[in-house]
Amino acid sequence: MAKENEKKFVEEITPMDVDFAQWYTDIVKKAELADYSSVRGCMIVRPYGNAIWEGIQRYLDAKFKETNHESVAMPLFIPESLLQKEKDHVEGFAPEVAWVTHGGDEELAERLVVRPTSETLFCEHFAKIVQSYKDLPKLYYQWGSVVRWEKTTRPFLRTTEFFWHEGHTIHETSEEAVAHTLMILNIYSVLCEDILAMPVIMGKKTESEKFAGADDTYTIESLMHDGKALQAGTSHYLGTNFSEAFNIQFLDRNSKLQYPHYTTWAVTTRLIGAIIMVHGDDSGLKLPPRIAPIQVAIIPVAQHKEGVLEKSRELKDRLKKNFRVKLDETDKMPGWKFSEYEMKGVPLRLEIGPREIENNEVVLVRRDNREKITVSMNELETKIQEILDSIHDSMLSAAKAAVKERTTNARTMDEIKDILENKTGFVKAMWCGDAACEEKIKEETGASSRCIPFEQENISDTCVCCGKKAKELVYWGRAY
């Protein structure tokens, strides 16, 4: 009976090699991460999905405060006149903005934008509160949501409204601002690898791919199961572009007026989509232990027998001091529960029944490789922590191996086309730096430049597109 239920439950997820998009949607819905709302492109983040996001928030919030940032809350609406102050920024976001034209039955004297991002709001505020170099740096960030009117949407990956934090800082010098931009990017990279078990490529965006209004955009790029790239986080150095547009000035150490240097940075709930597509399998979600809302699911076996539930509750109370634990006391069959928590990606399952109680032991089952381990109750905490750390390391290693396997060098346009048609994944190729070559590669292959990696290699002396002298190595790929 248990096997029949388990088999039926798992089969409700479309295999990824049959329909990857449907596999993804199945996991989002059946693992109860999110649901669709009645507004096109907007999602309801359910408690289990939100618990993952809260874990990301807790980690990052602590890091931001450790590095002397302060949290603020900015308005949801931006007057049109304020948005128009920075030309490049406006042009970059114009196709995606949502407008508010009426308040009740009355037409507004000035249209309002539902914020797609908050640079203009922060700049207006900075102009009021900064007078001297002694007021700098200002290191601000906020948690919230923004709206961008996307044409094609998918839960977590690209939605009309999405949840994020956005950081906004201003600095006395360009050197200080650039260093800050890269420090934040490194925080994001550590989050992905040390908490989400997700390897990333760190680098700089090309001119055509950078954030609207930025001098430089830095990025972390990840690779999904289907070989598509995903921009996992960005950190931007905006120079003095916004400061000049909004007339933010300060008296420097020589009593001369200067414009401060601006940075802005963000990661979003898109990271939840990345976790699904980097680690998941045909049985469902596979969560890295350090971000999993439930690290250990306790499943009583033969729970109707005397002492089983009592011992299970005792173990829950004992383990919850060190781990995120759930005890399933429902009347569902154990096999159904095994499938449910496997599908929801819980890293470790703890099975306990009369035989285990008699032997003073439990059975631990890993989600990543389904290995069963019998452990004495006397050393349970130590063994669970060892296994959770091992699961993290194993998941990160597997993800790194997948990226390595799906990263290929190309020296000609024919090679890059062949790779992207027959293998997918990252393509490393040399580039001359000409935007025309970048655009041609995109047009002919469907792949965009993902980043100019910090770790440069010389795989050829010539540009993959035009054959002229190469300037730098670029990662290319089709992307979400």
C-alpha cells in the first residue's frame, strides 16, 4: 500500500526531460511554494516558499548590518516628474512601468509610477540629508516588492510583482563606491555557494547588458539543469550620474562642492527558482540543508503502537533546539509521507518505529542520494549535523560538476552555434569588445553575453565573431 501511494505521488511531477517548464511549474505548485493570483503575472508566495525567502532574508540582513548598513522603507509610488530626471534610467524602464492615473474617481494632476526600482526615491532623499563629507557614506537598503510589467511570466523567475531587497549607498570617492559594489557582490556569491549550494560565475556585464543609468554592472551568473543561465544577483556602480541628475552635493575635505558616488544592488525571490532548477530532480524539490525550512522530518512508523508517538514527540522536542524539525503525526501511510517530504525537498528524513525504539536508534534517510543510515539516539545531534553538512557539500559538488560539464570553449561562430544547438550551457569565447559582434552573436545564436568573468583565460587570440584581435573572455548563454 505504501509503495503504491508513493509511486502515484511521485508520478504527478512531469519528468524534466519530457517538459522542463512543466516540471518546474509542477514543483512550484505541488511543493506548495507558490500559487497563481488573479492578477496576471503575480504570485502568491505560500508559507513553505516564504520560509525559504525568510531564510535568505535572515542571512543577508545579518550581513548588511555587520557591514554597517541601515534599513529604511521608501514609498511605493514615484511621481512621473521625479522619474524623468535621469534620462537613461527612464528609457531603460519605460516599457515595464505601471502607471497610476486616478485616485478614486478623480484623474491625478500628475501620473504616478508603481516603483520598478527606487533609485529616484533614494536620490530625492539623499539630496535633502547630505551636506558634507562627514555625512558620508550613507549605506541604506530596504526589503519590499516592485512592479515591472513583464510580457512573459513564470513564478519566481519573472513576475510582474516580485520581492527583493534593494541597496542604495552613496560615497565620497569612486574608489570607495566601487569597492563597496564588489563587496556586496561577494556577499551574494557566498550566499549562493555557502547557503544555497549553488555555484556562480562572478563578473562584469558588457555595456549593452548593464543596468540602465549605471557606469558598471557586476553580476553572479548561475546555470540551470536545462543548460540555461540565470542572473542570480547584481551590484551596480552608478558613478555620479544620478547624483548630478538629482543635484546631490556635499562639501569635500577642501570645502569644495562634489557629487557623491552611488551604488545600488539587489537579489530577488528569483533565487528560489534557481534553487529548484539547480538542485531539483524528477521526484521534486531538493533543498540545501542551510536554507531548508524543515531540515529533519520525523516520520513515525507503526505510530498506532504503544510508545511510538511519545518517543517521536520526545525526539522532536530534543532536536528542535538545534535543527528545524517537523513531526508528521497525520494518519497518512508512512510511504505517502516519505514521498511527500522527498517531493518537498526536506534534506533528512528520520524514521522511528518499535524496532528502532527497542534498539535505541533511528534510521536517517538523505534526500540527496537516498542513503539510509542507522544512528544511535545517544549521538543523534552530532550525526545529524555531520550528515547535513555532508549533504550541503555533496549538493554543491554535484552542481559544480554540472556547470563544468556544461561549459564549453568556442573559437568560431560555427562552434558556438553547434554548442548551443546540441549541448546548451555556458559557452566561453573570446570577444573583441565591439557591441556589433555581441549583437550578431545574440541574433544568430539566441545567446546573450552573461558576463566578463573576473577570472580571465586566453582560449584564443581572436574574437569568436569577427576574427579580429580579442580583448577579453566572455561567458555566453541562453538565459531566463
